[in-house]
Amino acid sequence: MKKMKLAAALLSCVMACVPLMHNFAAIHTSAVNLHDEASMTDEEKQIKKYCDTVINLVNNERTSRGLSELATFPLLNEVTCIRAEELGQSFAHVRPDGSMCFSAMKQAGISYRGAAENIAAGRPEPSSAMEQWMNSEGHRKNILDPVKTHIGIGYYYDEDSVFGYHWSMFLITAVDGSQPHVFDGQYIPERVFGDPDGNDEINAADAKLILHYAASRAAGLDIEAPTGFLDAADLNQDGSVDAVDASAILEYAAVKGTGVSCQLSDFIW
């Protein structure tokens, strides 16, 4: 089957769901292992990195608008990867067996009060998939839904499929009383030093996020930074995230872009 290179294909689905089970079970799927890092294959480590990158980008968008961050957990990402693989067979919110997309979570024992699914295809990298979702009103609305508490990301590549690259995103509301439920292995992805936007690259996007944060604080806006942002952004470790940190990133990215071998530490003073 001839692939439509870098084709853009998107659908959106929002569906209110009653809790499927009273207990929050942790049943691991067999399709992909994202819960045991010690036994992950190189491919599974790459999938996890892609998942974490998209989640960081989602939380950038949410926190910049005063919304709470979304947490993730391995089982939800594993289930969402199942959905991503299914998109290679049928690019729809209906699964190949005819059931709705949310049945994947039911089969894994994941309970929630509400859920939405975003899907995308033809985008090879996390940032391009995220950009496409944010440029679509329906997908953006799902991502910025203030009542959502958790997120799962799935990625699957099939060179013989129409679009090649397939992405799925589950956004759910799962609470205990008034507080978000805490799932087994729940976490918010880390951000490494010099990469405060968490997109797995040190580039102008990091400097832009730093300058936006610094300008907002200077304007007296009480904005919440994403988890790990401040430690990743304060390059000179002076306790302040500002234009000096952004400048170091821009200089590093510019020099590295010319092919010259360099380290980020070369530009920190």
C-alpha cells in the first residue's frame, strides 16, 4: 500500500462516560511494555520518550493558560498505544472490532468519569502531532478541558500503512471525591536541564518559553510553571529564570546549528 508521505489526518471525539468500574485496577497489557523500564526494549524506550514529550507539550499549553497539569501512568499509555496500532487498520474512533475507542480502557480496568480521544496520523514527531492537534479547534478543546486529570499517549509506526505514523491521546477525568485519583505508577514526565519545554530538544522553543514565563512574572501575573520547568530553565542557577538563561540557549542552538561541536555549558555564565 502506497504511503501518503507526511499526510495529515485528524478526527476528534468527546464523549461523557460514566465510571466503568468502581475499582481502579492495574492490569498490564501485552502489546507494549511501558511499566517496567528495566525490561523495556530500545523501541519501547523510544515510545515512552515520545509519550513523555507529548505530555510535556500538553502541560505547557495547559499551565500557560492557568490550567492544572495532567498526570499519566504506564497502563494508560500502554492502552493508548493499542489504540495507536489499531489506527493503522481503521483510522476512526471505532475500533477494528466495532466497539468504541473507550472500550480499550474498560478492558484494562481503568475507571473514569469522563473521557475524550484525539487521534492523528502522518506526523513523524511528537511536536508535529501536537502542533496539528493544537491547530484544530476540537482537539485543542479536549487538551484544554479544565476537568481532565490524566492523559495517555500512544504511538505506532507501520511503514506499510497509508499514513505510516499513528498517534492516539486519551484524556480522562478520574477523581476520588474532590481530588484526582492517584493511579499505580502515576507520574509527570521529567524535564532535563536546558530543555524546559520538555520536547527532547534544546532549541529556540525553550528560550521562547523562558521569555514568556519571565515576561508574565514581570507583569505581575501569578502563573504556575510546569513541573520541572524552573530547574530545567535556570541555567546559571542564580535562582531566577530570565533573559540571561534564554540567551544562553539561543547562542548554543545557533552554534550547534552550524555543525560546530559544543556543549550547553559553554554558553552559561
